Amino acid sequence: MALLQISEPGQSPDPHQRKYAVGIDLGTTNSLVATVRSGSAEAIADEQGRVILPSAVHYGSETITVGAKARARAAQDPYNTMISIKRLMGRGVADVKSLGEQLPYHFADSDGGMPSIETAAGPVNPVQVSAEILKKLAQRGREALCGKDGGELDGAVITVPAYFDDAQRQATKDAAKLAGLKVLRLLNEPTAAAVAYGLDRGEEGVIAVYDLGGGTFDISILRLSRGVFEVMSTGGDTALGGDDFDRTIAAWIAEQAGLGTDLDAATQRQLLDSACAAKEALANAEQAEVSQGDWQGVFDRATMASLLDPLIDKTLRACKRALRDAAIDVEEVQEVVLVGGSTRTLRVRERVENYFGRAPHAEIDPDQVVAIGAALQADMLVGNKSDDELLLLDVIPLSLGIETMGGLTEKLIARNTTIPVSKAQEFTTFKDGQTAMAIHVVQGERELVSDCRSLARFELRGIPPMVAGAAHIRVTYQVDADGLLSVSAVEKSSGVSADITVKPSYGLEDKDIARMLQDSYTHAAEDIALRALREAQVEAERTLESLLVALRENGAQLLQENELNELELAMEALRLAHNGGDAEEIRRRMEALNKLSEPFAARRMDASIKRAMQGHSLDEFDK
Amino acid sequence: MATNLTHFEIFGLEPTFELDRNALAARYRELQREFHPDKYASKSEREQLLAIQMAAQINEAHTVLRDPVQRAAYLLKLAGVEVPPEQTTADTEFLMQQMLLRERLEEVREQPDPASALEELAVEVQGLFRNEQKQFAEVFDAGKLVEAEGSLRKQQFLVKLQLQIEELEADLFGDY
């Protein structure tokens, strides 16, 4: 019934009541929170005036520490200090093993397939660690917006890399849930950066977002037209970043200073610090003095270029691939946006400018630009800006497929398809009398299932026995605006069906989240059941309200009398359940009502589309 | 299904092969602005779900309508003719032509100037493709469904050839 209130989407019920919304950039190395105040978006600082929160969590036997203090402990207490946890989000135990050598943690065996890390405070998983970071940021946002004495945030937009797969997005959303945040939307980082520059208000055109962080590189090609953003393609390298710059320069210094390759940790650290300092010095100078032990030398721009160019070339190759995926020539790119601290390096700016043939945007602090864009989007979604025309259309970064005979992948939804999207395909049984079918959902571009990421497995049972090939099983994939997948399967002749929200093989079940909420310190005092009841009641109120509005509008035109009577009975039943105290019962009644009102909703939809069209004649589009 | 309208009805367009791409793009943005789930971020779960379904259907309609081959197949489907992809054509003259084009594609690597040989081939195939689309529009509008189906199959061949040309291009000239 949703689509029923077409005249007033985006409007808040009371225009004078401003809602509290924040944008969060949950980064691998650093995280930030930003909000819109007095019409402009800004990053929120902590009491010491720092806007950047290092994405580090230290688990002591007594306390959990988040941020700079936790980061400072990484060296002396590596096993209990979680850093770069974003790399583990949505990953399974097997993935972690392949990353294992870079991570000092003690991984515990866990039953669900999600990695669990042993700490002084007991076992923790990546979702919980991310939730700690989010809680800290939410607290900062709350204090800045609602004051110290209470009040809650109405919602948050959290950014994710454009290439994040379903499991990684789901894990991010779960972390937010665990932190008690209402997620308005998961927003792709490059899209957020473009929004921060207000490019949505500019003219039409193609925008490239070049994001070089400490450890990752992302390129995204967006198309903007009349306020609508479309992510046309994405690409990048998950193991390339500014840290590689530092390592390369450090290796050069070591070589110049005549040091071997077998260096102790302290010397390595020292080399990296000198490398970083030398790199930064060249932003304003032609050359810099470098010393290491007894050796003293000069590091100049030509040397830096020769060292960094091979790495920058890699990023530009990824740019070229992304442009090709988007079917765009480099000349068509009208705006280039720089994101990530490593884009401060002068040589990067030169090469990017040279490749795209135009000066890139770098006016907003490249560390803050993503959080600022997220804050602007959050402000709009929460309804503070009802007249805004901004609309973000995204694409899925990786193809979604299903396993077929012989371990092959059949793609149902191709990568770079605009979301939301829904696709169905029919399959059949291959044995006589087969009564169940296993459905294996995978994500990736490769032919073999074993080369793709396994998202979920489930079974459709109770298919009536038939000869091979006689059953028609329709599998439907649906991806929402956050890029999250749900899958359903139905056997057409019998109507037997099964569906799941894809909870990755190594993800969290809803009951796990509920348990963790219960366990977690902040929510220990809260009565989870009461909260669930309240949520169901609010949902029931919304459902009833919107249906009433819809019925008033055109129930008479679109419904037969008996249909109307049935609907009213179901509404009454929901009202009764609402006044009772059983959340389950409310959910059941709501389900029943929703199902019953489906045909009405579809008729309303048809009518609204036709109405929207009436204002136009085809000629006006021809101009 | 959130709506029972056809792809053409959703976009308020006549079910013909020729269509105005600008009109399609403009209408798409308008529809998304109205039905995108972002517009329902603070509405009930049910409304959000419907918005997802609606937006998905709009996206699907847009994907089909903006691609000439998918559009042609959809028009035939509406007219009651299902054309599965990967069908053969009985037009021997067309098949001969395809074989010759394919041979030329295979020989591009050995040419003294592969880049321009490939470019020449691409332009030629694009021309054939355009002619076939014109042909489809004509016969379909005249209600000749059998001829329209034949034309669609030829288009499917040409699309495949175009993909192979693109693959070779990427292969020959690398990424950067």
C-alpha cells in the first residue's frame, strides 16, 4: 500500500520537527561520522577535536576500548587489538585462512562458519567488532545532535565499498543492528563522495571517483542526469594503496643506505616513517632530505615518480577497465573526484589529471568526503529535506548466480545491473520421483561454482513425485536498494515454496543477533521481548494507517464489495492483535492482511502509473 | 509482481519497435523518482517491500526496452511468439555471410594492421545490425510475425559476433 501515498513520499509527518540523522564512513583504517547542521554537512569531532576515529578495538579483560587508544595498543597487545576488521566482514573461516598470515589473531573454531577471534574478553566476531566502532560513532553523533542527556538518532546512512558483495553488506547491516542503529540505507562510498561535492546539483555527465586509501583502491564510474545518480561500473584492487607507496619508498631508502633485506621490526618501522615523511614533504617541495643511520640522501620528485608510477599505472589500468565496462570513453568523463588520504600525494594527482584530461576535485578533505556525502543522504532520507530531488541509483558489483549440473554457475543477475532488481528462472528435476531440490546461491563472475563466493544453500522440499523434467521450479532472486539479496523458489504445479533472506553461510542468524543484543553491555537492561512487541505494534499501526488512506482514496473504484469486506475483517483482526500483547500474533495478522491486500496494491500501482503518465504527451519527450 | 502492466505501458509508450531513446530515459528517471525505495525509507516494511518490487519491475522494463534485441524479443512475446535465444536460422545466404565475417574475425590477428582491420569489421557488422533492426521494424509493424521472428534470430547472431569483436579487441590491445 505503499506506493499508495504517491503524492507525499519523502515528507515528514510534522515538517517542523527536525530529525536526527548521521552519515557514517566505516573504514578499514579510519572511521568518521558526519551530520547536517544549519544546512551544511560537517564531520563531528570528539572532545579532543579529532574527527577521525581509528577503526581499532582493544578487548581487555575488564574494558573495551575503541579508537586511538586501542590503535596505540596494537603493537604491545596485538592479539587483543582488532585492526582492519573490515577485511573480515562477511568472510568465512576459509577466507580468513588465506588472509591468515597478515593477521596476528587467535582464531577459535566456530560452529556457524563465521570466524571467531579469542580475546581477553572472550571470543568476538568481526560483526561485533564493527558494532563497537559504530556504537562509538553513534554516541558521538547523539551527543552532538541530541545533547548529553538523552535522545536517540532517527537513522544512519552507512557507506560500503561499491564492490562489497552480499555477505559483506549483510554483515555491515548486522553490525549496525547490533549497535542499535536504524540503517536508512547502505550507500556506496563513491556515490557518497559525488554527493558531497554536490555534483547532483550540477549539469548532466559522467563522473569518475578515484579512491586510493591506505590499503585499497577503488574506481567507480557514475552517470548523473537530472539529479539521478547511476553507478555504471566499479573496479579496483583490494590489495593496493598508500601503504604500498610507503613500502616502495622505504625499500628504496634501505637500498640507498646499503641495508640488507633482513631488517628487524624497529628498523622497518623507522624506514616506513621516513618514507611517509619524505612522500609528504614532496607535496610542497621539489626535493627532500632523507637520512637513515649514517646515510644521508636526497629524495626528489623524479625519483618518487619512477618509484610510484608502476603502482599508479595499476590504478589507471583499473580505471580503463571500469570505463570499458561502462562503455564510456575517457573523454566523456566530465568530473573526477578524489577520495582517500593517499590522493594527497602529488604524483597521484598529476597522473590522474593527465589520464582523465582534467583537474580532479580535491577541495573537500579526501578523508572526510565520504562521511559528508553520507550525512547529506541521511538528512534527505529521514525526511528533513522533502523538496530534494536527489535520487541514487546503484548497481550490483558482482553477478548473482545459481549452481547447475556439473558445478557450473548460471548467472541470474549480471553484474552492473541497476538495483533494485528481480529475476526469475525456471529449473526442473533431473531424476524420476525427485521430491527435493537443493539451491545453491553464488556470487561472482567465474564459470565454476568453486571459483565463486558461496552465499547460501537451501532446499525446496515436498515436490510431488513426477518424471524427470516434469516439475517446473521457478527460482526468483530479488536485490533491494542496499544490494541485499533474497531468494525464493516455488514448484509451479503444486505451489510448494521456500524462501530465504540470504544469510551467508558464514553470516549471522537473526536469533544470533538477538542473543548478542541481549549479551551486549548496552542492551543488558532492556527487555528484548518488550522491544519486539513495540516494533511489531508500530509496524501494525503503519500498515493500518496506509491501508486506510488507500481505501479512502480509491477503495470504492478498485475493489468489489466482497473484497472490501474481507479486507475490513482482516484489518479488524490486526487491530485486535495490536491491542493484545503478542508480537508473534501481530506479525501473523499483518502477514495475512498484507497478502489479502496484494491485488488491491497492484491495482493501485497500475492506476498510479497511468495517472503519472497523464500529464505527458509523447511529443514532449521528443524535444 | 507489483504491477500487471506491460513494459511499454509502464513507460507510457506505444508497443512499437522504433522508440525515442530520450523519451525512454526521461520517463525512466521520472518513474524512479516516484517509486524508488529511498522515497519510502521511513514508511512501513510492507510499503518498502512493494517499492522494491516496483522499482525492480521498472528496472527490468527499462533494461528490456533500451536494448533493441531484447525489445524485439519482448514485442514478439507480447504478440504470442516466444523466441528462445541461440536458435538457428534457415536463411542460407545470411549464414554464408556470417561464416565469412567470422573468418575475417579469426584472421584479424594476422593482418599487418590488426587495429584498423578490426575497426573496419566492427563498422560493417554495426551496419548490418542497423539494417536488420530497420527490417524488423518494418515487418513487425506490418504484422508479419514470421518474418519478424526470422529477423530477430539474425539480430541474435550479429550480437554474438559483436561480443566476439569486443573480446578480441580487449585481448589484442590490452587494458591500458
